[in-house]
Amino acid sequence: MSDIKFTIDGKACTAKNGQTIVEAAKKSRIYIPVLCHFDGLKPAGTCRICTVKVGGRFMAACTTPVTEGMVVENDTPELQEMRKQIIEMLFVEGNHMCPMCEKSGNCELQALGYRYKMMVPRFPYLWPKRSVIADTPKIYLDRNRCVQCLRCVRDVKTSDGKNVFGVTMRGGKAIISIDKKLAAALSEEAALKAMNQCPVGCILRKEIGYKIPIGQRKFDTKPIGSELEGK
């Protein structure tokens, strides 16, 4: 089939049949921020940081397939402000202590905060009481930093396909839980995958904390999205 033609902020782009806006934008080296989305995983549309406008309507770019002639707005003051508000809400809804977090410099939420010039959130801090799980051999789960992206739930599985992570309770009380028996049997490769899959510092591999020095971490020298924008 021929490529689908559409535009993002006036730039002519093409997409394959079934590709989402995020996937097609990446192909055209246009950055759309994501947190819950990860290449190779079925889109979830949970964080809404990728919100764009299509035909005057707000849409999640990670779940919306491209159609012929689609006109997408991505880099506008309205959308930039909306994304900044979402980032601020994610910060105040958890207990994020960036200077003491192992993921600082590798954290996607922190990097987005820098990109969108977040200073002091306009919303009051909620300081929720969240427990941590530290009694599994390889994995440390700190729910204080969780942003409910569900990447771990969708991707971290045992060799026979069982989910290591899951969601318990609903709505504002929903939390990420871990099957301790399955977690104990994780291979070293799977444990590292779980840590790297998490966009924040919620899931950490024990015993290798602060292995990468500050200054050599992913977002220490280049902002998030620069790999697409050539910055």
C-alpha cells in the first residue's frame, strides 16, 4: 500500500497503514513527548503527555492512527502549556526527591520537567503515603516515584509469560504491585530490563545504585527529544 500523507505543524509527513501519530512523527524526526508509550509495547494512552490536536480536537498521539490528509498540531503554546501542567501534576501526585534519586539524570519525568521549564508546580503537593517493597532479592519497588505508566505491567514477564507486575485497587487508590515469588525468580537480564523499562525511579535493581556517575547519565548533557531534533 502507498504511504499515508499527513502534516504535523505544517510539515509534510508520511506514515504506513496502522502507524500511530507518535510512530509516524518519530520517523519524520519530530519529537512528541511520551511517558507511558514505549516502542514495541501496545499503546496504553494513560499519561496523556503526548496530547496533540487533530481537527481542533485533543487526541492521544500514542493511540491515534494516522489517516490520509490528517492535520496534526503538536508544537503550539496551548499544547506546550497543557503538557507542562501534566508534568506538574505528576510531580505533586507523588513524592519525588530528584537530588537523592538513583534515576536522576536518567529519569524521563525529570527530563520533561527541564524541557518544559517547570519551576515550582502551580498545584499543591499531595504528599501521599505510599509503601515501598524491598524484600525481593533483585528488585526494589518505590511507589512514591510511580507515575502509573504501566510499562512494567505490559512488558516485564517471566519466561513462560506471567506478569511480574500488576495493578491493585482502582481510581486514585490504584497502585503497582509485584508478585514476590515471580520477582525472586527473575534472571539478571530481566531484573535490569524492569529497571530500564521504568521511566522514573520506581523500579530499581538492587546492589548497583549510582553505578553511572552524575554527568554521564542519559539526560545530563542533552535534553530529552534531542536525538530526533538534532540538538
